[in-house]
Amino acid sequence: MGSLRFPFPLPQQSKPSYKRSLCAAAVAVAAVGAGAGLAIAISLKHQRPITSPSSDIIERPCSAASSSRLLASSLSANGTPPPDKFVHSVSGMVFPLVVNGGRRLIGVGMRLKYQKRYLLFENRRNDIYYTFGVYADSSDIKRLRDKYSKYSATELKENKEFITDIVDEDLRMTISFQVVHNVLKTGTLRGEFAKNVGKRLKMISGSDDKELLQSFTSLFRDEYTLQKGSTVDLAREHNHILQIRIDGKEVGRFKSKLLCKSVFDLYIGPEAEYDKEAQKEFQLKLASMLQDKSDG
């Protein structure tokens, strides 16, 4: 598969208590808020108040195992959620709700150092390498409506063909990484992409494409210093162009359907590598976006 590359010059918080009484209170408050058009989750001790960035009530708001969901968006002093920010409750990382001229945040996942979720019951942020927000352009997603209009969002949540089409089609989407753990270096990320994107390339195409993989991973040079809060964006543009940005600066792009598909399959595909709970949330939100008729 050919590719076209255009290189550019380039206080620890107190441990929250997940007692059942607080969970019950959070659910009760969220239920009341839903009736008024706003779901509000009660804040835990030493944490900022939180709310869902969408009008949907998030299921199991007090479950650490569901922390990769869209759990929290900061509230202002008067209790009104800001229009453009989302705070991931476990990592504390802040994501814009809209990027790239209209792509909407559909969910946030986590890449753990040891890939064992039970570590998060202690709210140990040091166990998280990075969080990743997934964004989608609703007008592009709705191009699949003719094929899937007969299904409800709940049915599409379990439909592997639907998420496979999302991964495969020429739809504008962005995966935005935010570094949580300072031990994550550019070389670590480069090695992870070499292994796991490389595995996807081979699985999808049936053969190695070492030249394409090398061209992609070579963009993640050691001269780019990653620290807590650093961002890496992988954006799929029309015509299967993958744009790569590090801390907001474009470092390269490739025109390759195979590379686009391999990257997005790794994070949101039916066999997503890292955060299975987040993958379910991504698929449900994409299904809801497809069924939404409010904007055409």
C-alpha cells in the first residue's frame, strides 16, 4: 500500500471514597437534573463538582471501572457547566468538547501502564500513561444513516459491522492523546505504535508494510519532549489523510487508507487494544450521533 508523506520542519488529590451512600446520592441528583435538561453528579470529597458533557445521564457514575466514560465536566461557581471543557475524573485531564472545526468529543479512554483496571480503585494516576479523547464529525457519521437507520442506538452498540464501517470509511475523526505520567517518553510511544499499529497493518492487509510503518513511527522523534499535559493528535481528514500533531504542531501527514484504518482500529475498533469499557462508550455515542436528527 503506497503512502504519501509531507514532513514539516519542524497535589496528588485525596483518595476519593466510593461508598454506596455517595453513589446513591449521585444517582438521585443526576435523575433530578435529567428532568430539567441537565445531569449533575454530586462531587466527592476534595473533588470539583462534575457533570456529563452531554444531556445523557452517565451510567454508574461512582464506579471506578467505568471511569473511562464521559464522567465529568467542570462546573462554574453558579453551577452552570462551561460550554467547551470536559474534565476526566480519574486523571484530571481537561479535554475541549469540540475540536477541528466541529468534531465533538464522544468519549475518553485510558492507556494504563499495566493494563489492569483494578489499580484505579486506589485512584493512582501514576498507573495511567495517557488518556485519549475520541472526536467525530457528526455530518460524516450520518453518511452511514441509510445503512443503519433501521437500528436503534442500543442495537448499534453491539453491532460489530457498524464500528468496523466507522473505522474503515472516509469519516473525519480525531484521537487526541494527553500525557498523564511523566515517565512516558516519545521513544516509548514510538515503540508502542511500531508494535501495535504494525500488528494492525499486517492483520488488515495480510502482509507487512514496513516502509509505511517506519515512515509513520519516525515522526515521533526524541527531540519532541513529552511531559504531563503534552498532546498528540492523530486526525483523519477526507481522502484518508492522517494528520499528526504534537503539542499542536503538525509534524507530518500521510495519505493512506490502510494507515488510517490501522490507527483507528487500535483505539475504537471491535477488538480495541487498551480500554474495552471506553470502546463500548465510543460505539454507543457514535450510534446516538448517527440517529440524532436535530442537525439534519
